[in-house]
Amino acid sequence: MNNGLVETERLIAGRYRLHHVLGRGSMGTVWAAHDEVLRRDVAVKEVLVPPGTPDTEAELLRERTLREARSVAQLAHPNVVTLYDVQQVDGDPYVVMELVPSESLADVVRRRGPLSAVQGAVVADAVAAALEAAHRAGITHRDVKPGNVLVADDGRVKLTDFGIARNVAEATLTSRGITLGTPAFIAPEVAAGGAVSPAADQWSLGASLFAAMTGQQPYEGANVLQTINQVVHGEVPSAAVCGELAPVVAGLMTKDPAERMPLSEVRRAVRFLLPDPGTDVFPASEETRPVVEVVRPPLVKTPVPGDTPLAADPGPLPFTHNLPARRTPYWVVAVFAVVLFLIGGSAGFAITRTLAGATLLPPPDVPGPALPAISSTVSLRPTTASAATAKGEQGAEFTIEVGVDWTSFLEQRTNKGLVPSTVVHLVAPTGVYEVTVQRFADFYPRRKIKDYVELVRSRWAQEMYFGEVVEQTPPLPVGGPEEAVQFSYRTVERATVAGGREEPLRRSRYSRVLPRGTDLWVVEVVFPTEQEETGRDTLFNPIAQTFTVSS
């Protein structure tokens, strides 16, 4: 490749010549190309199948792409990026679209600052009109955000990237329960695992306008889980900071989907702000505007009956029982830890870290934000969910008991060459405590639990991963070709807290690794290392033992 050009420009379907890459994402590459038959420039999206994807899932992805393309092809609207053609090359789909010289609304705001009232009205009117057309065709976009709104060089505004949209009549190909979208802009009912409806796009439009008018996202968190919990449980941020578009933003960002402002009303509400035709709304010489200060409401935590304050000293951490005091030289502690790891069945990993000079213990304690107490009698209730893959196969339902006010969402992982997995996240309102149920379909007979442990290690940098213990625990039920094990480890991350400063986020992760037929299930409970012993006894032990797979 040279100066962004392909050394040998590929010709697709005998007519579309690929020139250079416009952008890359997890599911594909978008090329600037030329249609040699109609002699016009186009954009071509090459859909990529992740390495290691089973043939059946790869075929499902290709079929889904074709169905979605047929859905979007129904849209002929000036505010929607037009889809021209779909071609298959060696079985892989290539989607041919209108090429719009432009930059995203996210880039415009990042470069110039918040929009003016007139600019915001133009964006609101254009995106609302695009969504009206999509909804009439039975299509829900599912990922409306500033990054998917294009501001063309000639001032036109277009909605793009219907790549995760679906036709309501063809819903069977969409993975059930998967939360699609971007956390800061996702509708609360979708983030909570509810049904996706056109009203979800209305919320996302309001959240996008909030970001465009202030230069800040409506919801922020130290991580994805905290952001999702703010969306679901927190108050809606005040739209007063959005100036003349405040009534529109407030009308769209209403938690009750039925109460959200209709898209036709959005267009009527901004009509008085729209400029005369031919006005240059986004002039290149425009001065940059400062980011608007946003006062964010605190997260409201639903109280759990029986909550009691945590003792000032939670006691010694597990894995350090009977170890010398902290003042003992670290090399003594490391040797002692290696002995424990040998007993636990993970000596090779511990020895490797010791020889490399990496400590087996967490970093020294660093003061951090106050943690919520873990109740000594946590109020749990059974929750049933599905860990099916995109194929929606049978036998993927499970039941587990978690907090009465916890939120759930799904994630699909490719797992670096290991079999893909489906992960169900169950998160406490604060985002501090989490339970994940991960299912590896068809894990056996080609793989063993040790392959899963290697996968976990590979997800973390060496300095962020420590304290691993793999225990053979006979009491765990046997349901597959291997005995189940109990697996625990600690991690440390950097998290942004109030005031913009970074704090170390130290987490202990306890899991049960459970073979079930040809599948491998992993139930993991995560809590702050500072509360490790209480978390193990009060969260992990009571919750993990309630896990059952539906027959």
C-alpha cells in the first residue's frame, strides 16, 4: 500500500474498482471505489467474517447482511445514504452505496465545538426525516449517534450505517436479547434488555442532539457497565443546556417510550429555526464554540432490603491466609505464593511471572472512592436468560439468582481463535458488582478447561493480572467430559473518576468453570478486591450455587 492507495486496485463484480480505504470497523472495511459501468464514484462496504468463525455462523452473517441490504434498499430519501447494489464475491457480500464527501457530526463537534441553534435544527430535521422514512419501511436503525450522522461538504445531512438495522419482518436472524448500539446513546429499555422498537431511535436522536448542542455525551462512566447503569437507573440529564433545542431534546429523552416526542413533532418544533435554502450552515471559517458545562445528576441506587454497612476492616484477603505480614520481604511472599499456586494447579503460570520479576500480589493499596457496602443478607431473585449464539439454538437457557434491581445485557465474543462465546452480563445498579454467565458452544471434545484459562490470561497485560488460583473442587457437579473447577484471579485497571483523575480499579474475579455436554459454561462474580472476602462469602458463594442450565 502506498499513500493510502491499493497497489493493485481490485475490481469487484466486473465493475466496481476499489481505490482506497475510507474506514475500518469490526465487521468490515469501507472503500472509496468507482463504478466503471455508470462512471460514478461509490462507496463499497466489504463485510469481513472474523477469523475463527465457524462456517455455519459465517454463512449466517453473510445471509443477514444480504437481508439487511434488501431492507435498506427500500429507503429512497434525501437524508439517507442510498444503497445502490449488493454483490457476492467468493461468497462474501459487498454492499455498494452512495459516496458522500463529508465528515461525521461527531468529528464536526470535536473540531468546531457545539452546534449553533440553526445547525442543531438542521440536524434534527434531517435525521428525524430519515428515521420517519425508515420506520415506515419497518426498519429500526438501532445505532443513531453523532458518528453515524454525516455532514456533507455541500451542507446536506444524511443518516448512515444501517449495518445493524433490521426489517421487523425478518427479525429471526437477529440474535435474541443482544444489546445493540452505543452505551451513551442507547435507549434505557434497550440497555435493560427490553424489546427494540422505533421509539428507541427517538431516544437516541435526542441523546445525539444533546451531545451535538453541548459537546458532551449525555451519560458518562468509568466503563461501559457504569454508563449502561446510568442510562437505566439514573435521572435524565437536564436538556436546559441545549438552548433553543431544549424542548426537543427533553421530549425525545423521556424514559417512557410511549411518551417520547413523535418525529413529525420534532420537525415541526425546529421549523422556525431552519435557514433559507442555499444557506451555508456549516461554513469552513466558523469559529470554534466552547463546550457547554453539564451538571450530571447522581446515580440513584434502588435500596435493597437488609443492606447494612460493611465493617471498617473486611479482614484478611483470601490467598494470603497464613502468609507473613506485609513487612516481610516480597521474595519470601512470592515463594510462599508459588507453593500455594502449585497446590492450586497453576504452578507454571506463577513460576513464569516470578522469573519475569512480576509480583504475584496486588499493587500497594491506593486510596480510592468509597465503595458501597455489600449486604450480609443480599436479596436475590431467580433470573432466567438465554446464552444462545446468533443461530438461536436450543439448550442455551439458564437460571441464576442475582440482585432484585440488577441490569442485564448480552455480548458476543470471538475469543482470539478459541470458539466464540455468548456472555450474559448481570450488573448491580452502581456498576461495582457484576455477574457474568459465559457459554462456549461446542467447546468439547477438541478443547479443555486449560484452554479457557489460557484465554483469560491472554486478555490481560502481565502487570494487570495476578493472584490466579485454579482449584479442583469435587463438590461441584459433573456434567461433561471434565471435572468442573473453581477459578479465581485479580486484575487492576485504570478508571476515570469524578474530577477527571485516574484511580486504580482493583477487582477480584471468582468463577466456576462448568462442562455441560459439549458446551463449557463459566459463571463469574466480580467485586472490588478491597471487599474480596465479603464478596466471596456474600456474593460469589450464594450466587454461583444457584446456577442451573435448562434441560
